Amino acid sequence: MADQTFLIAAAATGNDPDDWSLVSTLLSGVSGGVSIRTLEWQFEPFVSYAKLANGQTRGLGLPVARWTFKGLRPEQRENIRDFCSAPSASVYIRTPTNETAAGVRTYKDYSAIMSWMERSELSYDGIEYIEMTEIVFTNLVEVVA
Amino acid sequence: MTANTPIRAATSGDLVNLRSNNQAALFGLAINKPASVYTARVNQIFATSDSIIEIEYDGASGTLANVLAGMTLYIGSAAGARDRGVVRIRKTPTVTKLYIGAASIQISDNDYLTVVNEFALWGRDAVTQGGIVKMDSDILFASRTGAAIIRAAPMVAVIKRVAGVATFTPPSPALSACYDGTTISSWAYSAPGAASTSNMTSGTGTASWTYSAAGQYRWSLSVTDSASRVTTTHRWVIVDNTSPNFAISQDPEGNFSDGSWSFGVTMYDNATTADIVDRALVTLYTEHEYFAGVEATLGKLAGYENIVCTGFIDGESVVRDSQNSTVTFTIYGASYWLDKIRAAAFGLESKATTPTKWTQIEDMTPDKALAQILSWASTAPLIMDCFFTGDTTPINIIAQPSGSLLSQLNSAAGNTIFANVVTNNLGQMYIQTDPQIMTSAQRAALVTVQTITTADYEGQLEITRLTSPSNSMIELECNTYDGNKVRPIYSRAPGNTGLAYGEYDAPSNYAAVDQAECNRLAGCLLAIRNPLYDTFEVVLSQNRLVDIAPAQYCEISIAAGDTPRGITLTNQKIIPRSVKYQMEGGYYKTVVEFEPASSPVDGIAYFPPKPVNTNVGSFEIGESGFGDFPSPIIDFPIALTDPVVTPANCKTSTDIVNAPGNSFTLTWDKQQLLGTGATAADRTATAWFPCSIRKTGCVYGTSVYIAGYFQGVSSSNIHVYGVKDGAQIITATCAVGLYGISATFAPASATVVDGFQILLDAGTGFAPGAVLSSGTVQANNASGVAIAVTSGLTYAIDGSGGPWKPGVAFTQTMYNFSINGTGNIGRDGIVGVFVLVTPNDCEASEQITTLYGRVYFIAAAASVIFRVQDSDFADNSGSLGYILREATGTALIANISGSNANNVCAA
């Protein structure tokens, strides 16, 4: 089972999680920075659902993960932005899923397409942080070591 | 090698994938960007811009050998430009001259010529000069180049390198074929740009080659036929394609009625006219596809599993926006483009011997005609797979007015054998007989791609039940052609009494090998017009196994308890009529419109009525009964009163001898007799017609003429009698002619009968087959020519050519011949009649034209002698030809379409 840590890496880094970056590290070392605890996540196992003729449901599309940083200092934003300088980029991530095992949250490693927010970013004069930065990871394909 | 058959049944593993969660797909777009292979400047001042077919050039750069027939030539006012025009290289150039498909364009001296590595779908024009027809501007019939139909592979493969190497293995070309009597001898691949190759020629194993660099690569397959002609076709492999940014603006969809696939894409950049040329070949493919969240492929042809749709761009919508300009292209498959290719009127006729001009095909069948049309009127076989019907129905004539090539193909195939042009999503063309028209054996051979269960489709299944027929009756007219004679045959479905509701319909001029086939087709047409259920839509998951071509089935079942109406469909075969890949966010659904397969019941033989002709000397067949429809089925009551026969008073011997001629219509109680009938009664037809048969010596002798279609029937196996009180009291002498049987009575005295009977012998007769050889014998050759045959096999010999003259004193021309010294077959010019004296060694004989006859025989030795029929050969002049054919035993069939009793007196 993958460690319960958020990881991220550019696609060029390769699919070995040992080479990926700890998100907590990307957010550390910043004076007055927000901590990892302010990172909220969502995991959607499917893009949508189809009701089949036999009454069962088929989940359509690949999983989607969302990371929402409630507040990022500019340096922290820069560290995250490094993985997605364009509107989207191919990355690897480790993210929690909805599943637990013996009460313990299950994290999984995926290749994904990372999409930066399409909406405008919220920031405030005099207070150098960006509010509610939402990163969407689509097309999650599990990376099996 | 993998067979080039893009169809297979879903495996259990496929079904697991198709029913899995987390299905997804990411798409790529491969746009062929033709590279320059040769450049030059025009070195010619053109006096006219009309119909230019060659261009003199100089200042060339590149390798001339790289310029191939079918490539595209840009003609422009600047280097690489195409503002003057875009034309086709039509044959191998010389060091000073490029040969192009005829074009009326303005070309100036020193214009720039750029040959690019592109093979488009073009029309090829035929021209007539001095009465001589030339294909593609200058190809004479005698010098025609190869015309094998090569089934090499789909148009485009998109592959990726693994560890720096991409390996491509083409499917087997074994489905390639020739349609002009030749066969394929060998083949050879070429793959310019390949890093390595193996087994590139036939007989050496599975061909394959590798690429070590990304790029767009052409590969070619050259086929050599048994006449040493070489035909080449070209395909593409795109390695590690760099897909542009695009969005799918129109879901890929293939529609049976259009016969083609199409899709649309919107692009935002990298879409200049230099980046994407007009009519560029575009392929939509899956970069990645997932089932159960795991990357996998699920395709119908190895090497092409990832191809979603292939076609050529036509039409573009450019949006100029201050911030976000876009262009939207629509990509269409081959059928769409064939409909844009002009095609001149043409006519093709079947010929029993080797053709001597473009309009002739030896023993023409639908496929031979299609091969001729596609090969010489287009470049389709040069760039794509073209599969044909497999139908071997003999056809006498196919003629089409000018129009588009697609309309001609669909008319030529559709109006004869109910076939049409359909292209699959891989860009392979199928001219195929509709599954609803296929025989039960053909239907049984169709692949059932998937049994669709409730675990496969979304939501509800809406089925419209059709309770009222739209067609009450089909009266189908087909032509049957045995290599010499065309006869109309008719069938009605469901029978002479139509269904309770619906219109009559009378399709005509289709082709059928015999009455049974005509009956079957009529039944199929009625079933098609009156389906029990309308087409219905099924939404499946990511499924590219199902397609509109080649012909295929899926299967579905509905239990009685599933619907309040209690509808039951058990293993119902359903035919995909349209397939759409409905794009969603990150995945797609396959939406298929299915048509339930029908369960046709054969129609019955129908014989168009003839007007009642009195006192006429002859009786012609061939008129359709449509104008009388449906009067023949209400010819009731039949003969409740005695027919009125005139002259009524020829009772004395003198009266009878001098009685005037007359003719009366006979009505038979059966209109079809089959040699397979179990009893004589089954094979006997009776016409009630009380009258007196005139005695021998009358000015007008009594005869019965029976018009119709007779298969395998000769004068020896059909009999006509006069009957009285149920007994056959007088026998006629039968002569089987071109259009019917003439039965002549010659009693010693006038004979009163109640009517007439026709008795067909049990068993089989003969039918001619393919031509084996032909030749000529001089009329003065008493020994004749020996024709090699195989003892024990059945053959037919037709008379042909000629005429000859029997001695200098005779001016009459003769066409008759004998076999092994006996018999007299053909027209005897001296007597002025057609004679059919079956030779001793032969089983049967028949008339095939007004001049020529045919004999059937089972060879008892290694050769037979063919010679003119005469007893004194020395002074003969001229010659007579023969055609040796295969022959087969065939069920005796007598279809009676009309009949007259001629020259009778009142009883």
C-alpha cells in the first residue's frame, strides 16, 4: 500500500514514486506559508455513470482527483505551478482514494492530466496569498509498481 | 499473416472489457502532409488550356524514379505553389515529360511543378479518338496495364515505437484477385524509409518491416498476375504521430444509407493551408484507450485496432475571432468522394469469348463489371481496399448514364443484385449484397459480432412494432442469362394473392440465375418492405467491433415477460445500419442503429399474361405483365363454356384440308413443370380446349406453341399430347426453339381432342458453363478439328462464326455443324430453316440464336470432332467457329408463359 503522502511529478520524471516530489515539501520552507493540512482533496472514481438495461450502473471514464489548496503563498504556488505551466500537463500523482482498509485511507499512484484552474485566481491586496487554488487531475490511470 | 478481414466475434475477454467500468479514450489526429519528391519547371508554351495530358519540363530536382503513377502534382506560379492547379500523375514520366490526368487549366512556361508523396482519389477519364476508346487518355485496350484488385490493408496505420523501434506487419494480401481471367502469380512489398525489412516477397513468410524514426511512411504492394502485368497499391504508416491540438466537432458516424463514415474536428493552430492541404487524408485514432482503467486495445483488425475513422477533408468552416480563431474540418470516407467523381456514361456487355474492346467482359458477372469500372474510372484500387460481392450471376449488359462514380456503382450493383457501396471506418470499401437479400447460406456465414445483453446497453430499448405491411405484393422481374440468351423471369411474393394491406410494387430488370433465385429475391424484397420491427437504437460502451461494413450481425433477445406486449425475440439477428462514436468527456459511447434481420419466404413463379390473340400466326414473349397487373390472377372462371372455334364447319375432308389458319390461346392448369416432380402427374400440365386436330396434308397443320423459359429442356425430354377422355391419344413432334416449344401434330385423319397435355420427363437436363476454348474449322475440311476433352466430363459446343457455303453452285449461307460426323445443328440456308438434329454422341441440343445451335455431350474419348455439316466437303468455302464450354446437369424446368393452339377446327 502506498504511503499516506501526497506526491507529484512531471511525466518526464518517470513512474517510480521514489522520484516524485512530496507535496508537503513543496509547501514547506515558506515564511508564513500554509501547511499541508490546508490541502483538501476529492476523488471521483468515474466521470459519469450510465444506468444499464439490467438495472446496474456502469461507471464511465477514468477517475478524477481534485486538490484544493485553501491558501497558497506565491512561492508555494510557484512550486505547484512548476508541474503545470500550461493549462494542462501530464503528471504522476499519489492521492488518497475514497477507499479505506481497516479504517486506513488508501492512497494510490496514478498517471494523470493536471489541469490548472480555468477560473480567475483569488488574491488580496496586501495579503500575499492565493485563495482556493483548485487543481484537477483527470484521466487517472493507476501506476502499478 | 493476419487475414485482411476487419470483422470478428467479440471474445469472452472482449466482453469483460466492454462491460467494465472506467472505460476511457484519448484521441489523436494524424494528418497526412505530403512531402515533395520531385520538382521541376514547365518547359512548354501551351497553345490551349483545354484537356492537357502531358507537360514538358526542365530544371528538375529529385529522383525521377520516385515519381509514381497516382501521385499528386502541384502546378504553381512559385516554388511549391499550387495556384495553377492540382493534378494526378497518370503514368511513369520521362526525363522531359510528366503525364497527367486530363485537366483544363492555365499553365505557363516556367511555372513550378512539385510532385508530392500523396495518392488521392481521382477519376480517370476515357476518351474516344477516331472511334477508338482510350482509358485514362491514352491506354488502348490491347495495351492495358495491370488491373488486379489488391486488398492490401486499410488506408492508414498509426503505430508507436517501443524502445526506439516500430514494427509494422501488414495483413495478408491473399484476398486480392483478378477479374479478367488472369490469376495472381506473386507479390512484393516495398517500404521506403524502413530501417529493416523481412519477407517482402510472396512465398517467404509473413512480411514485416521496422521504422526507427517518427514520420509518415508510404508502403506499397505490387502484384504480378499470370499475364505478367504488375499492379501496385499504396498505403500509409504513421510512426509516433505528433497530434495537433484539436477538438472533435462532429462525432464519427458511419451510415449505411450514405455508405460512408464522416467526422469533424476543430483546430486552433497548425492549420494553415501549408500545414493541411485541401482534401488531406486524415485519421482519427486513439492515443490511449482504457477498459477497467487499464490501457488496452479492442479492434477488429490486427495493427489497426486504434483507428477510429479515416477519410479525406472536404469543406472547412473558418471562424475569425479577435481572440480565438478556429477552423473546423469535415472528413469524409470513400463513398462520399466517389460521389464527387464524375463518370461518363458507359455500357458493358458480356462476351463468350476473349473481349476485344473496353466495353466487353468475358462471361460478365457483377464483380467483373465492378472491377472494370473501379479500375479504369478511378484510382480507388490504387489507394484503398475494394471488396466485391462474390456474386457470380451471369449478366448480359450493364449500362449507366453519366453521373457520379458512386451513383454508377450503386446502380450497376444495386439494380442488378441489390448490392451497394459501403465503406467501413478503416476506409475499406465493400460493394456488398445487403444481408437482407442474402441467401440463407450466406446469412449463416455472416459473423455475429456480439450478442447484446442487458449488461451491454444503456437505458431503455425502444422498439416500434410495425403491424401493417407497406407492400402487399412484390412482382419481381429478373433477367436470367445463360451466356447466350437473356430471358425474363417473374416471381410474385407472397403469391398471386397479396397481403391484406399495402401497395403493389413491381421492381424490374434485376439479375437472377434461375426461377428459384427470382422467387427467393421476391420473398426477400417483400420481407424488407414489411419488417415486423422498425430499426432501433442501442447505446453501447466503447465498441469499435461493430461497423456498417463488411456485412455482419449482432444478436439480441427479448423475453415475453420483458414488455407488456409480450414481444419475444429469441437470438434475433440484427444488422448495424448506422454506428456513431458519441464523444463524451474522456470517453465515448457507441450508438448503433440496428435493423432486425428478416425471415423471408420465397415467392412463387409468375408468368405474365398474354393478350388473347385470335387468328394470329405467331406469339412473342418478353412483354411484362405489369400493364395488366393484376388481371391475370382474376382470369376467372376459366373455360366454363366451350371455346368458340372457327372455322366451325370444316367437317368434310376438303373443308379440313383447306380450312384457314387460326390461333387460340390455351390456358394450362400449371404454369411450371419441374423435372424433380415425383410423379408424371406432377410433371404434366393440361389445357382444356375441345377441338379437332387437322390431318396431315392440310394447308395449315395443327400445332401447339408453348412460350416460356425452359431450363435443360430439349425435344427429347418434353412431350405434347392431344388428350381425349383423359387419355393421351395423339403425340406431337416437339422442337425446342429460342423462345419456346413448337409441337406439331400430323395425324392421318382429323382427331377430336378434349385438350392438350405437356409432359416433362423426370430428371435433369443440361446448362452451359464457362468457356474453355474456341476455334475455327474450314468448311472444306472433311476431317474437322479435334477438340480436346476429358473423358467422362460434360461439355457443350456452340456453333459460332461463319457462315460457310456448300459448294460453288450454292449461294446460300450455312451455319450448321456436326459432331463426330453426325447431327445437324444450326441454320441450313438452303432449306431456310433452323435444324436441330442431335448428333448420336450427344445428349441434347438447343438453339441459341437464329443462326447457331449448341450440343451437350458427355465425353467418351479424349477428343471430339467438330466440322461443318455436309457430305461433300471439297467444294465448300468459308469456315465455321466453335466454342467449347463446361456444362452441367441441371434440373429440368419448364415455365410456361403463354401458349397457342394453331390451326384447329371445331370439335
